[in-house]
Amino acid sequence: MGDEQPDRQPSVDEGAGRILRLFRFRPVRLAFDTIVRDVMIPDLLARDGLEAVIVGRRGPGELGDRLIASVWRDQAAMVDAVGASFDRPVFHPEFMDETTDKVLETAPIAFACRSGDPADPQLVRLVTGRIRPGAGSAYLAEARAGTLADIEAGRGPSSLYLADLGDDRFATVSLWSDWSNVGEATGGTLRRPEVTRHSTLLVEWQVDHYEVLPGLPIPGRPS
């Protein structure tokens, strides 16, 4: 008898009113990751309506780009917990001056998938872009089918959220256990990582990769 493959049963939904919140920024001082890990994320996890949070970082050093992506049950839950914008910050406003180059985007999730893979994720992949006019449904269908095929083949993301930013723009944030899976699923390499599938359906696109911020509390897992 051959080696048995792990049981992968992806959980899939079409968004169901969920909201993806993307907060991109750079710290202005050293050790800000400690504040994110020990203060901000535990407080965020305690907010009603939060379903998932993903935190990524990249160099140079401790002052490079950061990403906090959070998934909310609906728009109302998100606004109650963290506010609608930075004009009147309600979630740890005392830390706003600790960041620069802030970009905040929120959008309804069109497709979400979680693989059930127990491996701890190591890599965050963010793809943003614009779909060709009239090709939105085709792109969503291709992305959905490709993600499920990758998970079933054992090379897919541990979770993925594709959100509709409006005006044919989209954002997809996903978690991966290691770079080899990203390369197999997208055709990228370490020398040429900025590759995405179904690019013929896109007008423009950009790929950004981040290291998962280590030491974060994981929802549902004992500390």
C-alpha cells in the first residue's frame, strides 16, 4: 500500500457579505512589530465580527513594508470594531503617528477558500490589479477553479480571499506554507516571483510577497 495523502477538504464560500480590509504601511521606528504582535493583534482578535487576520512584513530591516489584512463578518462589524477610515481612527489611534505611507482599502469578498492544511503559513501573497472590462465573471471563475485544483493537488494556499475593489479592480490575499507551493501554483520562481495566472484577463496587475510576522496568536489554537 502506498503512502496515504493528507485529507484536504477545502472550505469554500462566495463571500456572503464578508469584507476584506487591507492596511498597508511602513513603521517609522524600530520594534513596531512588537506593538503589532503583543498589543494590536490580540486586541483585534477580541473584536466581534473578526473572522481572520493576516500580518506580513518585508525589508529592509524593521522599517520595511507591512500588511495587515483582516476579514470581517460584514461592513457594520468592521466599522464598529476599527472604523471606516483614518479620518477618525477608533482602533488604537495612539499608534497612527508610528506609521507612514498608509494605504487603507476595504472591499466585499467575492470568493474565499481555506484548505484545512494544518501547516503554519510562512508567506503572504498579495495580488492587486484591474480586470479587462466584461471579464470579471470569467476571472473569478478561473481563479476559483485554479485555487481548488491547487489545494486538491497539495500545492495550494492555506487560505485565500479575493475581493472586488470596484471599477474592475481586485485584490487577492493568500497564505502559503512555503515558497515552493507558490512557485508550483503560479509558475513563479525565486528569481521571477511576480507571476500570476490568467494574466490575459487582466489589464494590469502587481504581486507583493511578505513574510508572515512570527509569534502571532492564531485564532482557535491554544497559546
